[in-house]
Amino acid sequence: MIVPSQSSLQLSILFFVLERTLSTMINLKRSGALSVGLLVLALCVVTFLPNRSLQAETATGPTGPTQATGPTTQEKGSRSDAQSKQDLPRVRINREGLSSEQFVARLLAEMSIEEKIGQLQQIHPEGDLLAEKVKETIATGGAGSLFFTGTEQLVHDAQRVAVEDSRLGIPLIIARDVIHGFRTVFPIPIGQASSWNPELVEQAAKVAANEASRVGIHWTFAPMVDIARDPRWGRIAESCGEDAVLASALGVAMVKGFQQPDEDGNLQGIAACPKHYVAYGRAEGGRDYNRVMVSRNELRNVYLKPFKGCIDAGAITIMSAFNTVNGVPATGHERLLREVLKDEWGFDGFVVSDWDSVKEMISHGYSADKRQAATQAMLAGLDMEMVSNCYQENLQQLVEEKTIDIAMVDDAVSRILLAKVKLGLFDKPYADTNQPELLCDAHLAVARELAQQSVVLLKNDGVLPLEKAALKKVAVIGPLADSPQDQLGTWTMDGLASDSRTSWAALQEMLHEGVQLTHTPCLQTKYREAPEEIATAVEAAKAADVVLLFVGEEEVLSGEAHSRSELSLPGSQGKLVHALAELETPVVMIVQAGRPLTIGKEIEAVDAVLYAWQQGTMAGPALADLLLGVVAPSGKLPVTFPKAVGQIPLYYNHMRTGRPSAADYTPPTLDKVKAMASSTRYSSHYIDSDPYPLFPFGFGLTYTQFEYRELEISNDSIGKDQVLVARVELKNTGNRAATEVVQLYTRDLVASTVRPVKELKQFRRVTLEPGEETIVELSLTYDSLGFYSEEEHYQVEPGKFEVSVGGSSATSLSKSFSVK
């Protein structure tokens, strides 16, 4: 054990560190690490004041008491490059009396360059056992994070090596894709977004975090807050839809639920990681990983907004995207990562790449080799590399050659260490077995409620809810009524089909008395013609009082790298729908899918439609509750439904055009196309379809009717720091209690740049009993009426606005006001 003397070494260390710290302040400013540098400078002064002994310390950590030294470096912020890791002493820093930042600075000062680079590396061990090579990597400080694979025992063993066997005892941060639940699986994110219920979404994220932490996970790669306006894109299933305000509200809810911060900013849950920064959902042609071209003001006004909301809510990590943004890979985009995210927004967490995306800059043709990729990523502000090893292979040499300033590396390492401190990993690095059991009743209750609220009623010709007393025979038909894996949806790495409660099972349980149930699971092989199976289903339907038809997509048809070029029901399911619709038996169609489908003809043919998305573990009980009227539907669409693929991209808050189509436009017959009047001919439309959606953003029915009346606003103008309140009368005119999502939109009539036809600003869920009425208030702030210019300046311009309120983006009640 090396214990330095006080008299000769103390002041020399102080002046050396001061000199090295001050000499790099200019570089620190550029790297976004100025605050870290100042912290180190201040800490040096405090630590090495005269008459203060630099002594070996005793620390009690997860492995018990060990001896530790204070900072004894010969280079700024790290051990001498000439001193190998094998020659360095084993160190544990005593945290007593130190702030989190001071502790991180002390730890950073003890680290060799190799150990620093190790913190920037996430590894992905394969298999169920911890290989000797992986153990060696962890024991020598070569990894800062581990992607959870294999077993809980593997994770425990890896963490034990990091905490007990490595020189500095720095714990790993264990990561996993906990996207929409852990063992208890919730609806896919676009389904959760259909609830328009941030409070319930936060509860679900908290459940997921608690279950994950029980097995040793500290970090999830969620929420995904990419704005998605193209249903061909497979990852629309993981999104919150097309609107930045709704996505921000739900993203913030997930961050809070995952992280569960206390009053001191320490996290009681797991780290959230909003992704994919940025504009990943705008992939050209809806094809995953494709390029993104977007104007600067649209990038600010739409795609960056949810990330800013999540950062303001305290997210401590961010994941960069696979795609290029205007020709530059997001992984190496200095303007977006360092200048906007870190410098402008003040993000003090760390940025992780997506899987292999640092190395993939070579495939983009942006980097010549892994060395250049490492250089570009570090300069851009990318802190941790997932799986690929460009940093590990090249960063030390880049620092030694002064291509990369050590201050940038120190900044990245400090961010990662501080996140580990906030997560409490230096005190409790292992699995938290005090958390509730997986799949406990309380967790399943949240899953059932969120599944209920995620379903959107698109059509009801008086069939729903089913009256149990009038039912004698119910025909349950289709490939998805009893498909436990498909109902879980994409990106369910830990949910089990054996835990799923299917609709067929739930209906048997809830309709067991006096009702004959038949199940015809036809078209389970969905990609072939199956006339004999359809014929069997038709015969079952003829003898029934009602048909419950479960159709849609398998879970494998959506998600990453699962884009589709056409959006009809897969296989022969469309033929099945139309064959059953020709009968006199009422047909209720339940659609389970990972995206909006172009099923206008099928919807027109049947009597009622519930769009259920993919609802997770409790899909069956939730759907049975809705079908039988135990609860009323309250879901609203978070994305526009197109009539045809050719309309895509189609979203409610599109920009205005100089030649809009008429509100009552209908496509002409083909023999009249050439004879069309010029007033109709030269407008923005299709000649073979109208330009309007199948269902608008925000749409959703229920088992009652809501009437909106008497919209009023508190003022006819609004100025800086003022609030305008909109009030509307809402009445439940039906005979059932139900919940309505009241939505407020604005329209900027004249601006310095073309603005959307309308924009969502506020929403509120309101539950009313039959005949009950209330006044709903929604507020507008002055700042909420602004936008970013093409020069990226946020501005609120004076002028005329409209505010409208209703149950969807197709609002009818409106008032005018002005901004001063």
C-alpha cells in the first residue's frame, strides 16, 4: 500500500493539478465539461489545504472495510500513463462528508486512462455463464455497463467482479430494454398513448422499474419519444404517436415512473433513457434506419420537443439514434449532441449510442475506420459506446496524440459516474429483492386498467356493450382470440406467453353461466389461402347471437426492422371479415395490431370495432371488461388513421397550402377527371381518393354521448406572462357513466413562417355520470403560443389566433383571440 508523505508531496501535487486544470479550461468549455473542471479545481484547493493530512482512508462499501488513498496523481485527473494498472494500488474512496460531485472528482483522480475508457464501454456477454474473458474485462476496469442477458446469476456474478475484484470497485450499470413492462407486460407504447392518461402511464413505468430492479437491472432504454407519422414504420408501435405535446406529456410520465426521484435528486427506481435522439421516426419511406431530412424549425418544433420535456423532468441518460440527420449520423452529430443537448439545454447526464451505431458510421460513409468513428463520436459528445468497441481500441492513442483532449474523456466519465451515484449503485449495486414479487396482484391490476384505457372504440352500431342476459351463444373467431405471445407485442424481452391471460380464457370465465361459447381459431397460418377454414368460421357464426372476431397483426410484424409497404390485414383475414359480415349475425371486430391498418372496408362491413393494439399480459380480461360493459371505452387515437397507404404521411397538424381542397371534396369518377372544372382541378387532393383520414387524431367513441356547448375564453387577448383560460360545458347525454378526453387546440392565423392548421396544447380526462354536466377549464400560457424560426430562435409573435375545443382534432367549437 502506498501512503504518500505530507511534507514534500502535498504542495507539489496541488500546484501540478492546478496548472494542468487551468491549462485546459478553454478546451473544457468546448467539451461541455467546464463545470466538471471547475469542480476538480475547487476540490483540489479544499483537499490540499495546508495542515490537512493526505492519509490512507477507511471505507465501508458493499465488500466491507478496505484501505484507500486520496488523490496522488501525477497527471491532471488521472494516474500517470507511465504507471500500469497492475502497479496501481487498490483504492476505495471514503464518501463520508463528500458531495456526489466531490466523490466523483476524487474517484476520477484515481483512475488510469484505461479505466476511464472502460467506463465508456457497454459490453454484451453471451450465454448464461460469465466467461473468463468477460470476468477479466470487468476485473481490469474495462467495462462501465453490461447489457442484461443470460440469467440473474450472470448479472450478479458480473457485478460482484466489478465491486469486489476490480481495483476501484466501481459498479456496473446493468441495462435492459424494459420498454412496456418487465414480467408484467403493459400495452405497447402506442397503446398506452391511446389512454391519454399520463398518471396511469407513470404508474405502469414504476411497476416495470420495480420488477426490473428486483433482478438487478438499473437502466432501461425507454421511453421512446420519437414522433411517428408513418404507420409503415415498424417502430411506431414503440412510439407515443404523431404529436409532440402528447408525446412529451407521456414521456415525462415514463421518466418519472422509471426513475422515482427523491427530494435530493437521488433515484429510487431505474435510470430512464429517452430515445432515439433525434428524428428517428421520420425515416424516409417509413423504412427503418433510413435517412432523415428535416428543416431546422421543424426539428425544433416537433422532434426535439419531447426530448426537452424528458430532460427537464430529470432523465439522466439519452440514447442517440441510428439515422442520419440532414446527412450527419446522429451518433456523431456535434450540433445536436454537444451544442443543443449539453450546452444549450444543460443536460448533465450521459449519452449512450444505440447498438453498434458508433461503428456503423463507417457503413454510413461518414467515418473511414473505427479510429475516425471514435474521434467523431467523442468530439460530438457521445459518452458511452454500446457493444462496438471503437473507443476501447482507439481512444487512449487519440488522447496521447492530443487528437482528443483528456478533458473530454474526463467529462464523459464524470457523467457516467455521477449517474451511478444518483442510482445508489456504490451503496446497493445488487438486485433489490425488497421489491414486490413479479406479477403480483397490484401490478396486474395496473396492467388491466391501462389495457382497458388503451382500447379505442372506432365504431358501434348499437351492438356494444353486450347484454349478458340476452346472450345464448357467442362465436369467438379468429387467429388472435387465444394467442398469448402475440398479445404481448413487440420488445417484450421478459414477458412470458405462459403469463398472458387471453380473451378466450377471460370470456370463458366471465360468460360461464347460461352462455354457450364456441372458439374457431381459424387462419392461424396467416399467409396462405384458407377457404376451408373460413367456411368453418361461417358455419360457427350462423348459429351464434353475436360474433367476436379477433384479427390483426402478429407481434413479429411490428417493431425494429419490421416496416411494411402495405397496411391491410395480413393473409386471408380480410376475406374472413367480409365472409362473416355477409351473415345476419352481428359482428364485433377486435383489432390487435402494432400500427394503424388501412381497414376502412372491413370497418364499414362490420357492426362494431374495438382497436386494441397489443395490450400485454392482461389483454384478455381488459377486452372482456369492455365487451361486456364492465367499463366503457375511453381511448383516443394518438395517431391519424389513413384510408390508403398512398395518403402517407398523413397527420392532423400539417402545414397549410395555398390551394387547399374543399371541405366537401369527393373524388370524381374517372370518366370525369379530364372534364373537371379548374376551380376543383387545381387544388391539393387525389383524383382517386379524398385527402381526409379514415379517423382523425384524438378520435374515440364510448358507450354514451358527450355534448360540448358554450365555449368561452377568459380574455380576448393575452400578453407576456399571462394565461388565457378556455371554458367549455360538457354533458353526458347518455345513460352510462364514461370518460371523455377534452382536447384544446390553437391555430396561428398569420405568422412569419407557415404554421400548422392546428396544434394540440392541452387535454384533460373527465368522467361524468349519466346526465351529469360540468364546466371544463383548460389554460393557455403565453409561451405555449410560440415557435422556433428557421434560425432556431423561439418567438411568440403578436397576431390573431383561434382556440378550439372538442373530443378530437376535428373540433367544432372555436373562439378568436389575439396575442399582444
